[in-house]
Amino acid sequence: MNQVEAVWMDSRLWGSYTATQQLNDADGSQHPTLKFMPILTVTSLVENLASLDQATNYSAERTEGPGSSSSFIILTKDNGSGIQVGYALFFYNNIPTAGRNKLRVSYTYGHNLPTSLLTQYATYRTAMRVIEIRAASGSFNINLDTGPWAEKYKQMKDWTEKADRDWPRPLQMAIL
């Protein structure tokens, strides 16, 4: 019989993490992907200028742009919750040549929510709880089915339910 160990893993990397001097292959295209996503920032990107029959030569420092002396930007897309996440690099200048381990990259990745969204979420959750308690007490004349309190409560509830569905959350997994 197999022993089951329950562990908590975060399916979307809640928080930020660092990949240091990670070696990446380049296919000669303008948009290489990195091993871990979503990409938050690139702190260092160096290209190996050596050909296959030469010793490695990580000497071509590339800088994130936009700007006149920069080489690349981080491509982003909406994750469905109104948050832009980085999913690849886009080289518009000095495109890396194809080859194994051509790029040495240090970068941060993961999911960080803007403070304004976290503040709004916490405010709505607290307000909803206060409204629920006052409505249950019966002494504040709050009706959650009709009227101005009901409409505001429904808006806050809809917004927080969408956040609960779409934002990163822990995922319970079993390892057999």
C-alpha cells in the first residue's frame, strides 16, 4: 500500500521568486520564453557570443527597454482578472543567435497583486461582514434583499467572488 503525503502547493506561485543565472536556449526568434513564468522583472541578461566549437563567452549584456540602447522588453497579457503578466521576452534589437544555453538570465517571477487591489479586496470583505452582522441583528434596518444596502452588498459580493475565483490560491495535492 502506498503512503500518501498531503502537501500544500501553490499552483500559480503566489509571491515572487528569483531565478539566478538560469541558462536558456535561443531559437533565433525574437521572443524566447523563460523556464518560469509569469516574468516580473529581468535583472540581468547576457548572451553567449561563442559559436558551438568555441568555449562559452557570456559577454554581451542586454538591457531591458524600451530605450535607445536597450534590446528587449517583457511581453505581457491580461490574465483574465485585469492583471498584466509577463510571459516572454521580445527582442527588437540585437536578436540572440540560435543555440544551446545562449542566454544567461537572472529574473524574478511569480504572482504579485497590486496593493490597490489587495486593499480593495480587504475593504470589501470587511464591509460585507459588517453589513451581514448588522442585517442579522435586526436593529439597524438593513435588508440584503432590496434597497440601497442590497445593491452595494451584491456589487461587493460579485467582485470578491470573481477575485476568489481568478486570483492565485493554494492547491491541495497528494503525492503517492
